[in-house]
Amino acid sequence: MLKYCLLAIAILGIALFYAFVTDPCNKLVRTDFASRHPDYLILDSDAEQGSPESVHCRIAYRKPDSDRIHEEVWVYQHEKKKTGWEFSRVLETRTRDE
């Protein structure tokens, strides 16, 4: 019984790792945002909604010398003929106080 529990935990871990690696919101949006705005402090990023063809990534950041938190929703499209996920557009922008 123990070996089945360990096998289930290992499979779950592999599935979570695969989801983390293939999700563009985990690494790609942070890399793209940092290259466009190198002085901004990235606070958080995650996927808001998605499908196999597109995903909406929310990124929260703080501008230099500002106490306000800015959030943007970036849309990535999956291009099979190209290199995979490609930035499409900024869908929404919000600003809030800390």
C-alpha cells in the first residue's frame, strides 16, 4: 500500500512540475516584462484563464519611486509553427494602492 501512495505522490509531483514548466505565466511573462521594463519590481504573476491556444497572464509590479501597485493582463498565443508561446497584447491595466 505504501508503494502505491509513493507512486501517486511521484506522479502528482511530475504533473505539477510539467504544468509549471509549460505555463508561460510562470517564466515567460516575467522574462518579457523584465526586458521591457528593467527598473520595475515584479511582485507576482499567475495565469488568470487559459486554453491550449491562448493564456491570460496577470503580472503585478511596482514602478521605481512609487508606492502604488500596477497590474496588467498579458495575452500569449500558442504558435505551433513558431517557437511556441508568443506575446500577443496587453489586455487590461489596473492600478491600486498598497
